[in-house]
Amino acid sequence: MPISKSSTKDNNKEEIKGAPLLWNRNNIVFNHPIEDVYTAALPISGCAWIDTKDGYVLIDTMVSTDAGKKVAERIKGTIKYIIYTHGHNDHVRGASVFMKDNPEVIANKYLADRLDKYKRLTKFRARITAQQFDVPEQVAPTNYVYPTISISGEKIIKLGNKTFELYTARAETDDVCWVYVPEIQSAFIGDLIIGSFPNIGNPWKPTRFALGWAKALEKVREKDPQYLFFNGAGMMLKGKRVKKVLDANIEVIHSLYDQVINYINQDVPITEMIHKVKIPEHLKKNAHLKLLYSKPEFFTYNVYRWYHGYFDGNIAHLLPRPEKEVNNEIFDLIGDSKKILNRAEELYNQGKFQLSLQVIDVLYLAAPENVDARKLRIKLLTELGLKDYCLMSRNAWLYYINKDKEFLKSKGIDI
């Protein structure tokens, strides 16, 4: 996941740039990595089509119909099957352009439920997509192609000179389906690996299944593939590197998972736990575990949510009043917005940006029209974003910076 690391200086002010993913169909990279296998890749989306001499099997369908059309132009023959590795939009949204030959569409039995959910949550998903990916907030099309064959467990399909072994799992989603083709010793695993720290935890999305994810990768490893197609199918590993990368991903998942479980058993609050759970030292510099898309804090929250109820052990949080109401009471006790601003500034100058952000939040929620609070929040979010190259958090900082700038602009203040 490429991340823009650049910052610009203007009148001694630093600004962060977002970490957008380039979805433009013209940026597709096509490849023919091994005999009978063809791939297409965008930074966030990929697909593969396999020639069986009796038609093609297409694995995933790209992030949009525009991108899908570019791929369809490259496929010179009949598509007999489409296999979804899971139901995220960057894997299923391009499917409609591949349907002229009426292929069977195969997916995990839970994938149809996911597509139904997306249709119900279009406005919410437009909002969180804008926050996560630094793209305009607009409702995406929901003209999905639903599976014609739904599976659970294992299924084998034979076509021409190829065998396709399909395995379902719970990992990034509950509707994973990865594929092994023994004749070419190739595994097509969707997003079970993404080339960076595994996406086990997303602040905007439902729970991911950490232990199931590790087990799925262990089963992939048992196949001893010589070629591993991942991140959709736009990236490939081969030879000895396959096992090394599988080993690293499996180990880091088990390590962080075990740490979270241990802290849950010790009744450690989640706000402390996210600072305690660490990647093992010998894996911190692993090139395939860089924190480019997710991070250990997100992983920790994710596993915690799966095993732990919302109640964190603080009895005041069992049936809480709205946060804004509580902050109003705190603000009234302090009685002076300047005290809050001054303390937040002190923390800012000490480099305690997150703590300062949470202090200024008392004023922000009690008095959202306060211009000084907005200005300081922009400074804090900028500092948090400048050294954060994880796509999800970096774009979140930027999203709220832009929201505050829009507010200030509406007041005639250009910043």
C-alpha cells in the first residue's frame, strides 16, 4: 500500500498530505508472471485469470467496472468461473463487466449477506471510505453480482487441465475463499497477505478474525506453494520467499493475539492494552510487516472486541451519558476555556500530542464554535500525521484537519 511521506512547508507551517490509493483504471499494471496465469493490479485491488485450455477462471474482479473493463479487454476467451476471495468492494465491484458468457460465480456462503449489508449502509460507507482513503464522500454503486454457487468448507472444481481447490475461512472477513491450483503450485489468497502488517483491525469496520486468519495461512503453508498471489492477486511471491513471508505473518498474528488474550485475562483496560501489545523485536524490521495499512493498536482493539464486551471494568462506563454532556460538566467545573487551551498548548509544546488532543476535546465538545480550539486541533492532528505512514490513521488525521479548516473558512479565517 503506497503511502505519501511528503510534507510541505509554507510560511513555517507543515502540512500533511493524504495517503490516497490510486484507483484510476489507467494505473492498472498487467503482468503474465507464470505460464497460464495473468494478473492485473492497482495499489488496493487486483485480480488474476487462469487459462485452463477450456476457458478461464477469474479470481476477483477489481474495484470498479471501469477497472474491470480494462481487464476484460485483455481476456481473450470464455470466462467459465468467477471466484470471489471475499466480499470487500475492491474484489467484487467490477464483476458485472465479466458476465457476457454467464460464468458461474463462486463465493463463501456468507458473502451474499455482506453485499446485502453494503446496500443498507451506503451513506455510512461513503463517509468512512472518505475518512479512510482520502477520497470524495460519495455513495458507491451497489449493482453487485451475487454468487451463483455458495460454499462452506472445501470444494474442488476441475476445468480443462487445471484443478481449483477452494477453501473457506474466517480471517479479514467471515466470507474468505482462497484457492490452490496444484498443477501450477499456486495459491491465490486474496488479502490474507497484503505485503505489510496484516489488516487485522480497522477502526471503521467490523471484527476481523485473528486466530482464524493465522489458521488459514497455516493451511496455505501446508500446501507448500511455489507461487503465492496476494493483495487481491496483483502481487506475487515465489520460491523460498513464500514460506518466509507466510511464517512471518503467522508468527506476528499469534504473538499479538496471545498478548491480547493474556492482558484480557489480567483485566488490563483496553486504553492501556493498546500501548502494551508489541510486535516481537526480531519482526519489527521485517520488510513484509511494515505498518503501511494497519498497526498493532488496531489489531489489539480488534481482538479485544471479539472476546470482550464493551464494558471496560470502570463502573461509570456501564451505562454512560453522552460524551458531550459529560464534557460540558467538566468544562463548567473548569469554568475557563483559556485554562484548557493553555494546558493543551503546554502538552503540545512537550510533544504529548495525543494527550493534548484529548484535553482540547473537552473544550471542543463543549464549545465547537471555539476558533482557538479548532486551530490547536489542526496543529495537533498535523503533528500526529506527519510521522504516521499507516494509511488508515494518516488519512483520518487529514480528514479532520480538513473539516476544521472548512469550519474556519466559513468564519472568514484562512489557515
